[in-house]
Amino acid sequence: MKIPGPALCAAALLASAACWPARAAPTQAADAPATTLRTQDLRVASVGYRIAERARALCADAYPVTGLLLHHLPEYDEAGRALEIERHALDRGPGVLATVEGSPAARAGLRAGDVLLSVNGVPFPDPRAMAAERDRRTWRRQVEATEDMIEAALRAGPARFQILREGREFPLVLRAGRGCPLRIRLARSRQLNAFSDGRRVVITSRLLDFVASDDELATVIGHELAHVLLDHKERLEAEDVPEGLLRSVGRNASRVRTTEEEADRLGLKLAWAAHYDMRAALSFWERLHRRVGPSLPFFRTHPSLGARRRLLEEVAAELRGDGEG
């Protein structure tokens, strides 16, 4: 889903690695529980975790699911970095921002405020060096490479981490669950948007404020995850569909609209499999279409509201298996 709007962070429409505004200094205490630390991030992570864990039958890739939400030194502004170093030693490695309740990370004993120093004996890249990098794309790629180290270790089996907590180091073993390959982040932005780059899903804070319930949020996350599962980015690239305004012209628009229809269909099934009310998609779509208004590029590349209503009815009947409307 790409909503026309101010180009506050235009690269974010192309790749999830490009555009997280630096976080300001946090106001929570160092020992704040996961349920109160970064509540917006945790809300997105919790809905995403539930989809990834419960909808795994719809995903071919056995992805390590942990319920672990990390933050990194370069994601903060200068004042925030100094405070995070003082409070949480975030210059030593990636930090635990929160853990989803009942997740493998929570059961393993990880807590908000912990710092990960190494995995299977391999230290993580230097956070200070990443924070010194001025180019946002570069340090974001470095941050993602750090998280990829964790993913690779967990794919191989239980991973042994060295943890720093309140000045004390100790080992901890994390055993991941298996689920859908959902790598998700919340981007602080005034853009009403959600998108995927073919690998990661991004939800903006403006869209998080726009959704009326976790059921609506689940249909949005399911839609973007469906783009990843169906390899839509790779398909459109193979078909030479460009980014920008030319995306909404001629055959390009038709090809993009086909991927949006496919993502709607699978996204509803993912939300349903996670025991969310997929009917909430309709109220979200109705408000979204009113919000977008007469935006020609959007309607050229996305199904109409009527088409989406019909699709919801079709999927509901398919999942019930009773043939009723």
C-alpha cells in the first residue's frame, strides 16, 4: 500500500532501509517494563508476532520467531545517544527495547534494557562506528546486518547470547519458534503509509494512529507480509515496472494492481489464521479510500472499494468452506 502524500522521506517508498527518523531521548526509566516501554513499537511487534506465529501454515519459509524487539544506537539523535549510552550501555551492542508477552524471548528471560554483546561467541558490530556514519542508508544497512546475524544464528538452532544487564555480563540461550518470515518495523513519519521492500515490512506511526483496532492493523500487516511471501517486488522488477509516477501508467498500473489484489487476498487469510477479525479490513478500506480522495495514481494501482468488498466476501466464504455469502 502506497499512499500519495508529502515527500517527507521519499526513499521510504522504495526501500525500508532508508528512512527512520532519529529517535529522541527516551523518557522512560531504565527498568521500565516491556508493556510500558515504546508502546507503539510493542503494539506493532505484538500483532506481527501473532501473525507470524499463528499463520505459519501459510508460509513456506520456516523463519525464526522470537518476539524480540531491538533498538540500536544510530537510531537516536545526539541527545538520545548520550542518554542511551549512560542508561543502557547501548554503545556495547543492540539493545532490547521490549519483548512480546509469552514469546520465546520473554520465556528465555530477556528484558527491556538488556544489551546483546555477542551471539555464539561472535561480537556484534561496533554501535559507535555505526552511529558515526552520516549516511542514513549506510548505517541502516549496518543495523540490518546486525539483526541478520541474530536471524542466521537462530535458523541454525538455539543461540547462545552474552548479555549485559545493569553492568553484569552473563550467558543466555534463546530458542526461537518457527513462523512466517515477518521482519517488521515502525517508522516515525507523518506519511499515512505501509509498505514492504521485498524483505521487510514498515508501518508508519501515522498509519498506526489511523487504524481503529488491532484487527485493522493485522489486515494491514497481513497485506504487506503477503507482498513479501508472493515475491511481488522481484516480479515487478522482472516486468520492468518502474517506481514513481510511471508506475501508475498503462500496463505498469495493471501489473501493480494485480499484486495488490493478490496481497489483499492472502493478507486477509494471514489475519484470519492469527485469529483476528478480517472483516475489519472493510472499515479500514472505507476510511482509507475517503482519506485518499480523488487520487488518480492510487486508484490506478489499487483495487476499487467495491472490488475489495467482493474480495472480502469471497475469502470469507472460502475460509468457512460452506459456500455461503
